[in-house]
Amino acid sequence: MKKLCFRLWLLSWLITIALLLYPIENRPLRIGLILSIFGVWLGALYFGWRRPIVRVVLFLGTFLIIGFLIFPGRHFEMERLRREYVESLRYYEGTRYVWGGENKLGIDCSGLVRAGLIKATFEEGLTTLNPGLVRYSLSLWWHDSTAKALGNEYRHQTRRMFSVGSINELDQNRVLPGDIAVTVSGVHVLAYLGSEQWIEADPSVGKVITVPVPAAQNP
């Protein structure tokens, strides 16, 4: 029985690592990741039950995480978060294009703008001990959205400002770093970095690139 439990625990570890590394994300895979992490926690509790320090670390750690997450959020500096978001977007520059991908091993256009914001809000929330930002990052991670959904103000997380024929025609003074542009067809999204530069996960190039404006290939 103990050997079987140990094998299941190892399997939970392997599944957790595999899901964390796997670039494509969807609701079933997210549920699988949560369950595999819970399996790792249960296995650690089972095999370390006779050691008081293991019980203390597992229960106290869980209590502190839950306690932190249920605390009310605090005001945060929007401009600072905007800068963090732009830096997070730049972090993915050069990442290979993978349809449905959302991490450094593979990413698509909507995955880029989502992963950048998830990373920025999570890290800023931990750095400033602001549970509201951490909760927001987890909500973003859980609720997937396509480029088209982002353009349609999905879950009120985006706001449509105006329309132009192409970002080449866009007055760059009307946008701020971190703003996004969704094509009319809803199949592609880019994010503004500032200084007349945009970043996108370009399927034709096969990776995340920074593009200037104006440029002939811009949508």
C-alpha cells in the first residue's frame, strides 16, 4: 500500500512539473494542475506525518497562503504596474509562437498579453504584499480569453477606446504603454511598449517580436 502511495505521489510530482512546463493552457489542464498540486501536498503530508516539522510547514504554510489571499486588497500605483506590465511583455520577446501557449516555452498573441499581465500583477502583489493583485492575477490565469474576446471587453477587463484602419495610422499620442490593439477580424492582438514600438506573438515569424510603427507588415 505504501509503495502504491509513493508511486502515486511521484506521479503527482511528474504531472505537476509537466503541466507547469507545457505551454498550452485550457480549463481542463488548469484543473489538472490544481489537482496534481493537491496530490503533491497530500503525499507530503502522508509521508511526513511522523515528523512534526513537516506537519507544521504544510499546515502553517497553507494557512498563511489562504489567510493572505482572503485579506482585502490595497490601493496600488497604476503607473508602476503599467511599467511592470511592459517589462513583463518584454520578458517574452523571442519566445517561439505556439497556438494556445501562455508561457516562456511557447506563446500566442492573446497568451502574450495575458501572460504579461498575469506575471506583472502576481509579482507586484507579492512584492508589495497586496493580496488584491495576487487574486487578480489568479483570476486572469483561470479565465482564458482569445484576442477577439479581449476586443469585445471580455469580463470588463478591457475597454474599447477607438478604431483605426491600421496601427500605422494610429496617433501614438493616443495610447499608453501597455495598451493593446485587436485587429478588426479579432484574430490577432498586439501590445504597445511605448516609443512607437509594439510587441506581438507573430505566427508568420514564429516568435514574439517587437515591431516599429509605421511598418509595412503592421496590421
